[in-house]
Amino acid sequence: MRRLGVLLALAALAGCSPKQSSPVAAAARFNTDIPINEVMAHVMDPAADQFWAGMGTSYTVEGERDLSPKSEAEWKRVEDGAATVVLATNSLMLPGYARAPVADWNRHAKDVADVAIRAKAAVEEKDLAEMKVISEELDHACEACHKQFSPASAKPFTAIIPPPPRRN
Ligand code: HEC
């Protein structure tokens, strides 16, 4: 009987107390339904590719082709890629995606974000030489996480500019 009284008192208190939780935290319902390998395949990798596609040279039988952006729309596309990589790293750090040891995981995500922020700035400056340097750094930053957390996804570093085709 006494216990019931206490419970009723608690219930009354709970009912009257103002909401104390942070409105931001209470409103946030992050969606992590897409598994991490698909986040990589559909968000991270295409975004990085969009940045990587903005430089280099393709070699075909017709000869060499400069792949650098030619119009404002093409420059924007390359910058969009870098910006998307930055934002995607935030998602990687969400509970539901982050893997233990979380400090290492988050450090790799931040390393990728730091490189991608510089990538975006270099695109804004249309600094192709800097973009080429950064594109290798970006590849290494991605691979550092793969080496620790997904050895199966880690690939040996591949040169951005492929060698010309062999002529026999
Ligand atoms: C914080 C860690 C982390 C970072 C940073 C990261 N990845 Fe990944 N990535 C993973 C993990 C973990 C997997 C394997 C997922 C699994 O276990 O199935 C993966 C898998 C992949 C795959 C294979 C996906 C598939 O189809 O299975 C690709 C491609 C990929 N990552 C690209 C990238 C690129 C490009 C970047 C950088 C721009 C990047 N990743 C940055 C953790 C990371």
C-alpha cells in the first residue's frame, strides 16, 4: 500500500515535470538502415570517384585525353564529390555504423574529412596540381580505415594516372 503511494507520487511528479532533454537530441532520429558496405558502394565511393574523375589523363587508342573539368558545371561536379565525402564521414561516426575501437574508427573518418575539405578548397581554386596531390592522400586515408577495419576491402594503392597502353 505504501509502495503504491510512492509510485503514485512519482507518477504525479513525472507528469508535472517540464521536459528536460535537449530538443536537438530528442528530435534526432538518425537512419542507419543502409548497411555500411552499401554506404561505401553508393555514397562514399561514388562521391570520391566524382572528385577523382576531375583530374588525370585517359589513354585510349585515339590518343591521350585530358580529364580535367572544362566548364563551370564540370568543376561543380568535382567539388560536389569532395563535399559529399566530407558529409558522408559524419554518417560513418553515427552509433550503428561506428565500429570498435571507436576512437580509431572516428580518427580514420576525421582523416578522410580533413583531406576532403582540402580537396574541396583546391577545386574551388581550380588548382589541378594540388588536386592531384590530394587525390592520392584521399586514397590513402580511405585505405587506412580499410586496412584496420575491413582487410578484405583494402586494395593496394593504384596510380591515378594509368600508364599508356602497350603497343605491340
Ligand atoms: C571509418 C572507416 C572507413 C572509412 C574512412 C572508409 N571506409 Fe570504405 N569501408 C569501410 C568498411 C568497414 C568496409 C567494409 C564493409 C563491410 O564490412 O562489409 C568498407 C568498404 C568499402 C568498399 C567496398 C564496398 C562493397 O561493395 O563491399 C568501398 C568501395 C569503399 N569502402 C570505399 C571507400 C572510399 C572511397 C573511402 C574514402 C573516400 C572509404 N571507403 C572510407 C570503412 C571505411
